[in-house]
Amino acid sequence: MEATLTRTGAISADSHVTEPPNLFVDHLEPRYRDRAPHMIRKEGSGEVYVIPGMKTDVPYGRMAAAGKDPKFLEDANMLFSEIHRGGWDGKARLADQDRDGVVAEIIFPTVAMLLANHPDADYKRACFDAYNRWILEFQEPAPDRLICLPCTSVISVEETIKEVRRFKDQGFRGVIFPGMPGTDEDYDHPSFEPLWSVIEELDLPINFHVFAGGKDSEGLRAGGVTRGPAMNRFNSVIRANQDLIGMFVLSGIFERHPRLKLVGVEGDAGWAPHFAYRMDHAWEKHRYWLKAGADLKEKPSHYFHENVYLTFQDDWVAFKVAHLMNPRRLLWANDFPHSDATWPHSQALLAEHARHLSDQERNWILRDNTRELYKLDV
């Protein structure tokens, strides 16, 4: 049985822009422009984005390698003019969608995603403001197909409340949160309760993308401590999202805010059934002495399956174990134009990976769940 949608076209729940060289120079407020993130030519790497104050540069040859042979990533020496135009040109992006059988995308940043790790909170906020202004231009050719999400730095609860209200007024469908807030307290602190209430009221999904702060720090190129070869660091990137999910569930945030929707972006989903079991096991056996989740009215897995959405690309395990999760919370993505992208072969991949699912399940995972979560008209 071929895995095709009964309604035409898939929706990618996680795709990206590749910010053009002039984005921050043009859109950053004047006092920061002399140290705006910018692009330079780097020997052996082509053109890369440099972020003042961070050790990690952004090599577009590796980041924007959708459709390239994996061997290409060994050198990936590319100029900006050679990467996919659809990464920064909204009109060109529509042809990329058509080629992959995709009718719309939820779009995340590339450079701004790594900016979530910047140590200067005010600088980070200014860069996010610049990015948020630019994406309004990027999505202008087709706002019903190019659904960009804004970034917030979470410097304070009060300021973030003002930001998310403004995002809602601007028509954005969700918000990208950093893995670690810019406050002294983490997201489970009681001071965040007013923010979660406002986000419930606004019905805006909060999105946590891997690499955007947290345990994964500045990403694969950060040179952090890794046991074994550097590739082992690749397996660690999903742990930041797992930690976030566990914190939201076990601290009772979802218990107190049942309409709050959290999206774990690009962290795959095949691991989720065991993760849910593991939380239930800890809750049943150890909640009284560990004092976590003791007041939950339901098992942790209940909140996980109700309040948490997970995006994935070619995680075939997620399709195989969909029946062990809530299939209404699984969101397929193509990750264009990043190197992990399934583009331009997504339809062939989905025909194989999702062939065992019912038409209803395929429609949910490949289209309807994302359409309903972000209130899309496609």
C-alpha cells in the first residue's frame, strides 16, 4: 500500500531559512551594527557566518546542503551565492516546496537559532528583534505557505509576556523559546506561571529547537567534551529537548496549564515511548522521596502524550512505534535546506516509512497535526 495523503500535500513542521549576509547589518538597531553577525570568506570553509562573542561560526556549505551527497560535507566549501536560493528568497522557496511535494512549512532560523546561546542577553535580544523583522519580509510572498516563527530571548517574564502578545498581534502562529531562559531561574520556577497562563490564553505553541540553547550548547562544532569520536556528540543533541520535556511534565507545569502546547523540534520521536515509560516508572517508584511530580493527578505519560508534540524527518522508528504514542502529537518535517533534510526525496521516503499506517494516521502525521497545531489554512 503506497503511503499517500488522502488530501493533497504534506506540511513540514520543521524547515529553515539561511539568513542572508545583510540581514543583521540592515535590521539590527544602530548601536549594535558595528558588531552585527556577518558573513566572511574562510579558508577551507567557503563563506561562513561569524557571530561576535561566540566561538562557533556557521558554515553554510554544511548547513545548507539539502540534496547533497553525504561525502560533500567533508569539505563543503561553498559561497553564499551557491547555496539554495530558497533559503533566503521567499518566492524561490515556493518552487522548493513544490519539488518536494510540500504545501507549507513551519520555518525556523539557522544563525538566529545558534544565537540563543549568546552570553550577552541584550545583544541576543537585539539580534532576535532584527531576525523577527526580516522574516516578515521573507514570508510576504506566501504567508499561508511560509510560516515563520519569531524568536524570544526570555530575559524576564514580564518582557516575554509583552513579546508574545506582540507576536500574536503580528499574526505569528507560535514562538521559538531558547532551551535555557535568560533569567536566574529555570522554566519550572513559580515566577514563570504568569507567562504560561498568557501563552495558554493566546494559544501559541512554544517551540524548543535542538541547538537553540541548553545542554547541546553551541552545537556539533562547539568542541565540547565528548566521549569517543566527535560523531558521538551528534547523538547528544536530543537530550536538551528530553530534559525540557521532563522538567515541564514532572514539575507539574502541564498539570497547572493543560492547554499549554510544547513542540520538541528536530529531536526525533522514536525514543518517546521508552521516555514516557521511564518517567512513569520514576513517578510510581520514587516520587515521594524525590519530591518530583508528587502532586500530579495523572501519570507523567499522560501529560507527555497530551501536551508535547515532536517533529522528525527520516526517523523510521517513529512511524513504527506511532501506536505506542499519541499519533495526534507527531509532526513530520523535511528540514530543508539543512544537511539532514529529506528534500527533494521526501515523498519516496514517506512512501516507504509510512506505508504500514492507515490513511487517517498518515494524514495526521504528515499534514493535519501541523495544520491544526499552528492553525493553517492550507
